[in-house]
Amino acid sequence: MSEEPRILIITTTSCSYPGVDNAGQKHLEYSPHSYVLNVPDPVMFPISFYLKAFDLGYDGIFIASCGTDSPFRKTYDKLSARIDELVKEMKKLGIHYSRVKLTAICTVCADHFVKELKEFSETIATLPITEVPAVESAGMESS
Amino acid sequence: MYEYDALIVGAGISGIQSAIDLGDMGYKVLMIDKQSSIGGTMIQLSKVFPTLDCASCITTPKMSTAFHHDNIEVRTLCEVKHYKDLEDGRFEVILKQNPRFVDMDKCTGCNDCAEACPVAAIDLGYDEGMSYKKAVGVPFATALPQKAALDIESCIFCGKCANACPTQAINFDHREEEIPINVGAIVIATGFYETPTIREKYGGGKFKNVITGKQMERLLAPTGPAGGVFRPSDGKSPGSIAYVQCAGSRDATIGVPYCSSICCMFAIKQAMLLSAAVPLAEITVYYMDIRAFGKGYEDFYEEAKAMGVEFVKGKVAQIHEDDETKDLTVSVEVFGEDGGIQKVDHDLVVLSMGVVPQWTADMSKIIPVQLGPDRFIREIRFTEEPGLTSIPGVFAAGMATGPKDIVDSINSGSSVAGKVALWLSGGLREEYEVQYIPLIPTLGK
Amino acid sequence: MIMSDKEKKDKKKADKTEETQPRVGVYVCHCGGNISDVVDTSKVSKIIGEDPNVAVSKDFIFMCSDPGQKMIADDVKANHLDHVIVASCSPRLHEMTFQRVVSDAGLNPFQYQHVNIREQVSWVHSHQHEEATDKSIRLIRGAIASVLDQPPLEPIKKKMIQSAAVIGGGVAGMTAALDLANRDIPVHLIEKGPVLGGNLLNLDKLYPMEIDAKSFALNLADKVLKNPAIYLHLDTVVDKTEGAIGDFMLQLKKTEESTVNKENFAVSLTEPEKNPDYDISVLHVGSFIMATGHDLYEPYEGEYGYKKSPFVVTLPDLIKYLNIYRGNTFVYKGKEIKTVAMIHCVGSRQIEGVHQPPPSGILNTNCSRVCCTTTLQQANRLKSLFPKIQIYDLYRDIRTYGEKEHYYEEASKNNVIFIKYPDEESPEVEINGSLKIKTRDIITYGLEVEMEVDMIVLAVGLIPRIKPHIITDLSLPTGNNGFLQEAHVKLRPVESSVQGVFLAGTAQGPKDVRESTTTASAAAAKAGAILTKESINLSPFVAVVDTDKCQGHALCVNECEYNAITIHDKGVGESGVKIASVDPSACVGCGACVAVCPEQAIQVQGYDINKLEKEISAIMLEVKQ
């Protein structure tokens, strides 16, 4: 397999998931090393979740939110604030800020999605590989 | 005598929608179709405009919901034979159950019968004459019921299928049966055919490489006969494909003066699909007016133009076929700056044939609904309450009342379900007193 | 000993892991080649089959087909499967199909997980077969990890308030209200103006039956007024909206001034005798229908000479004038009109760089659907009233679809002169005492044509209304062009993506009157189907509090924009400890609360963070070749 960066794409049920589907319906192409995790709204993720993803080996996290079209109240403002915090945290841990990207993808924004993802992927590919210090996930149950 | 709240005649997308909505409201529904599977025209299509959803993918869930619905019973190979208005808000109907020659209870849908069958008859049904089919077998991959049916017309009675069948389901003793039922309302949702008359100037149906829009649908469908787009004469991949719009409508000389509403959009959609399926082919659409009138359709049209599909405003006068190569030359009067009469060579020509109703004057002898001037079922409250026919308690949905795309057919199916519910709860009786006389000359004649 | 629910759950989980290995069934769909032409489905199914948690792993041509569904149902029973995964097309198409299959077979629908390997794999990586196969395996592994961590969920039952509201008193609103009321469902019909009828009141005869629009409106309004189940609220707008299916709260407000001039229209529309002024300012309804209609495009000053010359009018202006004009020759503003030019697509089918967008700033790229036929109808009307009048029709495409084609034929017989102007080159209008139009005609091979006319009629398009409160309050989605967006363009044309809210008429997009009544009846049929039930099942995807972990910090309470979380005493005997609890019918499941809880004590059901971490962790495991 190639050395292409592995990317976690976080989508939303009402906007970007159908938008990513739309790229499929239009038979556009993007990196196969990208994996969609769908949620109602990424506002649900605490900072620890993103750090855990880096810890697991993801080279980048692409957050495809609804932007201001979110069906939920004020979630976009809260999400952007959280990502700002996340970037600060990443800096402390020596993870390059370009490894996380917050975008807004609508239900028919196929071209936009593919373009953004491609740029993201290319940017990450130029970054030196960072060793991510292990992060304790606060919620992990010991079993 | 079986009793139902509603009988739905025709299990295409609008009939299915009516059935589901009525079933969800708690009414007992019987839905019949004369074909051996439900699904109607939509299940034959490749993809749908303007979303480019695969038609089969979005039809099968609806088919499945209706077919497995607690309140809906489905009969295939079934038609209405006799009808009587009991004048008390109910109807007595005698159904004609055509023989399947396969016992539904025994058949497992394994299709071993089709494997054994030596017949290869042209498939004039599902594959629109673009492939050969066996005389017996499950009608198509996503058919419902998923049971074999035997076509007695093409059967040569060799008995190989009966031997091959692991459950002895083949039964040549089947005969036509009459099933009397009593229903509270009837919905006619019999849909359309492509206009059958191919004009002489377009080859009169004799040119091999001149096909219809629906045949192209089959070639483009993932479930299609050839797994790709080919020229029927030699199986080659076409380098240049032309669409002739309004080939079977907006033409009083063939008895279809109205516009069929769907051909512009399906041609645009097919052109887009062809650019992906046959990337090197040049695609030209000869049109008089592009009618992209639905929501999001204009954007779809613009997208097709941006993809390189050539839209040429012009009138096609004649198609000529080369006797040897079967290549085609289209004579067309092209409008626009460098316009004039031009002769253009094409490998494949698709005629956008337009639509005519499946419900005929003969069928109106069985259920005597009036027909309108365009020979679709007349709606007595066309504008105010679409779906009401000239007979109280008998409704019509989808293409049976006039050209409609899928969205409009689904809307029509749902709205008719609402009207049926009103009727069944004792309403809608006085609506039939008002009858408007249409003033527009052609519709009034 | 009494165990808490959580303890029971843990115990059950523990018992399960001790006693039995999970038995997952995985089904990989070919989609008739759509998937299997790119993804090596048999390899996927083989490698997944090696997972000890997987009891059955198969691939098949069409999982959604009846034999495919039957295969799953049979396996669940015969192989005692406890979880099922189908890897096929987008869950938006078939997730519900398979959830139904597994639940019919005796499993909880949430013991099912769907994996999208078509729209998000085979269709987007069509040239990278190996990578696509690798990705499919990883995604399925993620789904296995996730589904094994997902406890069964049950829908939440909610009582249905069995009455409805219809917003907008035009043709669609009135039709929908009548259809509901005739099924004995009480309806509140809310109209912002002083009269019923909406845009109908601006029309002449309704094509193709040529019914008089005003008597049509009167007729409908009369039925509305006489119907005892319809409560009419005129001069009223919805000021605030809250709630969800089963119980929507609409706060009403009387408008200060009306937008329609009362005197122009029939009195009976405005005098609801049976309708005393209800002093209701807050309504509670189970479902409502948006029938808020459209606005007409208003040309900007100077667009084709509009407002620069009094003889440049819009099509609705012409209709209004002809409705009252009674002369033998066509006189307008003191001038006899002998030649008229009608220009199509004013404010519709707009092209970037060619046209100026309406005040909303969004180009109206849509076709307005009704203007072609109306223009030709009025051209024919002019010809029949004033046979000597000369009419030029400047168009891009004549869109008289369906039976409306007869109007085009009629206009051609009436010698209306048709000129097809290029899409990207709008006709130019010069006002110099007279009106002069310059354009090119495609029909005559692009010839430049110039004509002098007495009047120019602009066929203005239909544009969406400025967003009323209700749209923003409930976040009802609107599409690219600003019209209300349906749940699925093709299959669910009258449903909004907000459950219990339905769309009728032109609020959803341009429609003629017949199409508006059709969608109104369809919306009423759908709303009626739920309103006749006493309770409905709600999505279980709402936030829940782990009562053991919660420390009563209340950060979640402040974070919730829906007032769905409250803090209360934990229970008798433990006074002093306060914990949070969630009202599931108010909760929308956005998850804003989840991220702020320091104890991770609140989670959205179905999207537990720990579960999602296991999913992304399983995806990262290397696939052995």
C-alpha cells in the first residue's frame, strides 16, 4: 500500500454525509485512504476524541460540518471554538495545526468536498511525520 | 367474495405510492398489475434526474415496502375483467387472474427453470426488445414477487423446465381464473407506453441503429442486457450519438399533439450518463425547446451543457441509413448563427418518443371512466381536486391522467390516496355535482 | 438486592461475553457490478469471515432484493446471529430496509449496522481496485467494532396532539386545510393577510380548464369558512415556533397592517361570520403544513426599461389590467396599444455574469415553470379581445409542457411572432419616445432584429419568500434557490426533513394551481396519516445521562439550546447530590452537551463516544493480504 496520509472524515447526517454521497453519484475521485465517520453534529466530540484519533495513527482529521446551515442551534459557533482550542492543544503536543481542518459541506457540494479533501491530503503529505504522544481517553472503560 | 377498502389497478410508482399511503392510514388495499412483477416503468430505468439516483435502488425499497405491507395484498398477472357500481359507495369487481404456470407456493426463485429452458425469445417487456429471454424464469433481478413465471406464447412445451425444477413448481394445468371482489374505491394507475408510431422519416422502426429513449434506458441500466452501450447492428461502441427530441409527441399527425413532459429531461440525463459510459462519444441533442421546468432541472441542464453535451436547436427532417454499414445520416435544419440545412453522420440515433396512456377506450368499456381530448383519463375537477374521474369513487393517479415525471407521479399517488381516504370516510360526495366545461378550444372539442 | 438499570445492563453484558462469542452476520453486496466491478467482494467477504466474531460472511448480487433480504432473515434464525452488517449502497437508500429485515427476524434494529461501500468506495475509487477493497474491509471492521458496542434501543413513544396547522391561506393552504378538516382533523389556518386566496387573486383564468381564478378562490374560501373543523386566523403571522412532531407550539401574532388592499377583492373572503376573533395566541398542534407560497420577481429599475417607461409592465400587471378593462381597442394609460412584445424568463433561468440577481442576492437559476403558459394564454387573450393586435414573443425555450402545449399551438395559429433570443444575450430595450427592442433571432439563423412596440410585457418569475420566522426557528432547510427543501427530491416531495412538517404548493418550488392542489392534498394525506394516530414513535437518538457518572456540574444544562436538560435531586436518601436528566421529546440529539461533560456522563444514544472510538480504532488495523 502507498504512503498516502490516512484521513478521518467526520460528516453530519443532514449535510455532508449526503454531500460525500453526492461525490459518489457524480463518480468523482478522491483518496481511498479516507474514512467517513458520521454523526448528527461534530459538536459532540470533546478535544480528547481528536487527540485519540491522532494517537490511533490518523494523519489528518477533516471535519465536514454543516457550517451555518446546521439544523441544530448554535452548534457551528461552538464547534469552531472547540477546534480553536484543539489547535492550541495540538501545538502543545507538537502536532502540526494543518492536520485538522474544519469545513462546511452541503448536501450537493460534491466538487467542493473533493477539492478541499484533495488540498488537505496534499498539505498533510508534505508535513514531517509526527510522533503523537499517547493520550489517555477520559472515557475508556477498563475492562 | 373478498372485500377490500381499495383496489389499485397498476403497480408502478404512483400506484405503489397510493397503496403505501392508504396502507399506512390503515385501509385494506389490493394492488394488481398485469405484469409478472410490480415496479412499472420506473424499475426499468437507469438513473433518475436530477439527482442521478439509480432508479432501481430507489424503487426497490418502495416496491418492497408495499409488497410486505400488512395492509396491502398484491396480485400480479392480474387484470380487471368486469365492474359493477353498486351505487352505495361500493363496487363489485371481477378480476381476471392470468395463469403463471408456476405454483407460487412451491417456487423458490432459484431460476433453475430458466437455466434449463432452450428458448431465446426477444424480450419485448423488461428489456424493451434489446435482449433475448427464456420462456420461463424470474422476470428480472429485482422483481417482486421473486417467483418464476412462464410465458406460454414463447414456450415450446419441451418440459425441460419442469424436470429441472427442484420443487415441481411448473404447472401447465394453470388456467385463467375469475376472482370476484368487493371494494370501496378504485384507483386507476395504469401508466403509459412510449408512443408506438415511429414515423417513416425516422426509419419507421426498420433502422437497426435508431432506438427509442426507453431502449437506451435499458442499455444504460446497471441491470441492462449488454453491460454497456452498443450499436444494435454490429455491437460496436458508438462514436457519435444523436437525440431527436419530440419524435413522438407535439405532433398532431401521429395523434399526439401534447408535450410528453419527460423527454427533455430523460434525454439530458441519458446524455450525461453516456458521457460517462462512452467517454469518447460525441453527443448531440436536436431539440425545438428544452423543457427543464421542474425544481433543479434547469441547473441539471446547465450541468449537461458544461459536460460537453451539444444541444442544437433544429428540426430533424429525415434519417437515412446506409444499406451496408447501417451508419446513419441525419438531415436537420439547424437554427442559430451558422444555421441551415445540414447533413450530419451519427452511429446511433435515439428517438425521444413521448408517451401515450396504457388505459384505452376499450378499457373504459369495462370501467366506464370518461377520457379527455388527449385520450388520458379525464379528471372532472382537474385543477381543484386532481385525481377525481367521472365516476364517484373511481380515482386515477400518475401518468394515467396525463404526462408526469416521477416526482409529479408520486405527488399524484399520495394526493389520490388522500382523496380515497376522504371518499371511504363518507366524504367527497357533493364534489361530483360541479362540472366545469373546459374553455380552451382543443380541450373542449 | 435491587440493581440499577445500568448494573443490569453491565451484568447482562458480562454474562454475554462470558457465555458466548458474538455472532455477527456480514453481507457484502455486488450491486449488480456497481460495487463488485471495483471492490473484490469475495475477498472482502473471505477476510471478514476470518474475524472470530463473525459467524456468517457472504457476498451477493443484490442484497436489497427479496432473495437477499430472505438470506439475511434465514441466517439470523438458522445461525443464531446476534448482529448483522450489510455493506452496500448508501444507508440513505437501504438502512431502513435492512433494519426492518433484522427486526422481522427477531433482532433489535440497532443490532444492525450499514456500511457504505458504493457511494463512498466503489464509485469514488473506481481506478484503485486494491485500495477500494482494503478500504471496504476496514470500514466493515469498524462497523463490527461499533455494532458490538451498541446496546439495543427502542423508539420513544410520544403522544400525538391530534390537530394541525396550515400556514398560508392561498390555494395550497386552503386545499390542505379542507382535506384535513374533511377527515375530522381540527385545523388552524393561519394567513398573514386580511383575505384568503393568496396569489390566486392576481390571476385571470386558470389554464387549461380556463376556470375563473376569482370564483375558484371564492369557492374554496367559502368551503373553508363553512367548515366547522377549520379555525381561521387572518392578519396573523407565526411569531415563534418550538417543539417537535406530536407537539409543535406556534405563537401567533396579529399583523399591524395588511399587505393586500381589501377593496379590490370579494368581501365574503374577508368576513368570516362563523369566525369570531379567537383569542388564541399560542397553538399546540401535532403536525403542520407549510403553504407559504412564493413572491413574484420584481424587475429592477431599468431592466428591459421597467419603471423608465410606463409601457413596460409585468405580466401580472397586464392580467390585472385586462381583468377590469372593457374597451374594444386596447388603450393603456391613454395610448392605443397596437403592438406588444412579451419577454420570457425575466428573473428566472438567470445566468451568472449575464443577469443581475434579485435583492436576496441569490441568482434565480430555476425555471419558474408557469410563466411560459401564462404568457401564451395572455397572448391568446389579447388576440381574441383585440384581433388586430400584433404580438412578438421573445423567448428562450417555450415550456408549455403536457397538455399546455395546446396554448402554444393556439398562439401559433393566432400569428403570434416567436423570436428565440440567445440565452446569454438578453434583448436590449431603448426608450426614446417609443419602445425599441433589439435582439437576435436564432430561428432566422441569428439575424439581428429590431422592432418598435407600444408595450413590453415582462413574464416575471416566481421567487421564494423572504424566510419567515418559522423557517429559522425550526431550522427548516431551504435549497440552493431558497425554496423550502423536501426530504428527498424524488421520493419524498412533500415532506420536510423536520419530522411532522409537510410542504404544499409553491413554498417548495414553482407550480401551477393544479400542481399546488396536488401537493396540498398529498401533504394533507401524509399529515392525516400521523394525525389520526394517538401516539407516534420517536427516534431514540437522544441524549441520556449515566446516573452513576453524573456529578451534577450542570455544564450540559447551560450548553443545551433546547432546554431539554434539567438538574434535580438524585433520589431519596442521597440529598445533596444533584444529577441531570433529559426530556427526550425536547432533545434533538445534537450532542452539544456530550463534549462539555467532564465525566463523559452524557451521551447521545447510538453515538456513544467510546463506541465511535472503537470504530475508528478498528479501521486503522492493517489488512493482512
